Amino acid sequence: DAKTTQPTSMDCAEGRAANLPCNHSTISGNEYVYWYRQIHSQGPQYIIHGLKNNETNEMASLIITEDRKSSTLILPHATLRDTAVYYCIVRVVYNFNKFYFGSGTKLNVKP
Amino acid sequence: EAGVAQSPRYKIIEKRQSVAFWCNPISGHATLYWYQQILGQGPKLLIQFQNNGVVDDSQLPKDRFSAERLKGVDSTLKIQPAKLEDSAVYLCASSPLSTEQYFGPGTRLTVT
């Protein structure tokens, strides 16, 4: 299964865009990239996912490089409530929707 | 729609005691997962059910952990006997057949 590498922590000023990188250099052609976040003392929350095209929803944008070896989650206007651990996950499509969580990136949004 | 429900939210037991956690998934979700999350780490999959059958339990310590999903709906996860290293948050998630998982709030277990 493809592994992901994320920075341990990042800071972002409130109101600015938060750009969270993820490296998944061993991703295979049928594996999707998923992003979840976990706010303190809550269960993880789905944010967005994509295969090879860039995706956008009401929460965030996902930019996947052309070679699919890395991706960036963009929170366009970060708020204090976006402070959380963000997990980048590569989904093993053939394996009954299994997810492997790494350690994630702790995003600290500061006023 | 109602989310994934878990109970209890908190549990404190002594080592060598037994404990059980309950999960009620989102209605109609065929797949149910139990994760263990140790402080400072990401969730680790323990067991995955598809309806009432086990799809993957390769990470479940079967000498002390057991789980069942009767009638393909609710599920229970049991630990017997508990060890100090079992202190963690136990997360339940459910999923329709295709995409994202929906997580419950978790049960925080402290073993003393």
C-alpha cells in the first residue's frame, strides 16, 4: 500500500490560505488521495478526495500534481476552527475501501 | 441523517478487567470499522466488517480483542483482559460501499 509523508506541524494566520502538502510517491494508478481532519477530542472528518484531477468543495481544494506523486490541500481562508490534525490518505481501491492513517499534520491557525 | 453513535464515551478500568464498546453505524452503511487511536498517533484499523462478515482483522490482537456485528448493523468490540497499553480512543466508522468513511466520537479508554 502506498505510503504518505506529511510535515509534522504547520502554522497559518487566520484569514490566510493554508496549504498542506502530502507526498505519495509510490501511489499507483487506481489509488485515490483522501484528506481527513481531526479536531481535538472528535472523530476524523472527511474533507475531500480525488484521483488525478483537481477537486474543490465547500471546505477545501485538492491539487494533485500531474505525476500524482504529491498533492496539496488548500483551505482558502483559514479560521481558528480549522485548527486540527490533517491526514492525507491513499486509498487502496481493491481492498474494500480500506484506509491507512499516518501521523498527519497539526495545523495551528493563529489570530 | 443521524451520525455514527458510540457508547460509552469514557471508560476507566483496571488492568486484567474486561470492557465492551458499542457502535451503531449510519443506517444503510454496509461497511463498519473499528480503529484504535493511541495519543499522538493516527487511527489504526483493528477490524473491518462488510455487512456481518469480517473483511480484515489482521491488526486485531485476537488473544484479547474480539468484535462482532450481529445482523449487519450494530457492533461491539470487547477487550478481555485489558492491558495498560490498551489505553487509547476506540473509534467506530461506517461507510457506504463506495467512498468516504464517517466516524463516531470515539470511546476514550483508560486502563490503570
